[in-house]
Amino acid sequence: MKPGDALFQLIKSMSQGEKRYFKLFTPTYLHGQDKHHYLTLFNELDKQTEYDEQKAKKKLAGVKGFASLKNYLYNLILD
């Protein structure tokens, strides 16, 4: 498993209901532009069949701190 693969595996292990719940209720906990970035990353990783970090980075071009974004999203899903 690649180092950044844990978030991808976590998203893939979620049921459709869990994914729906996350997409509906996460924006209420986040404020500002950040919520858009987290949901964009979540949706991009959910669409992928194999983990491709470069594709995800392209989708979030211009966002600084991609590694911290992934880390925060991982912890947000676990919460």
C-alpha cells in the first residue's frame, strides 16, 4: 500500500449510505472555502477505480497543502 493510499481505501470501504451522509452533513461542520476542497477531494477519490494522486492534485490545482488536506479529510471521515 502506498503512503497516501489509506484515504483512498477508507473512502472505498464506505457504504453508499455513509458516503451520502458524509456529503450531506460535512458542510455544516466546515466553514469557508475549505469545505469545497474537502468535498472535491472526496468525490475525486470516490470516482477513481485505482488510486491516482496526480489526478487528484490536478483536480485541486492551486490548493496549497495537499498532504494536510488529505490528512484532515481522513480524520474528518473517521470522526
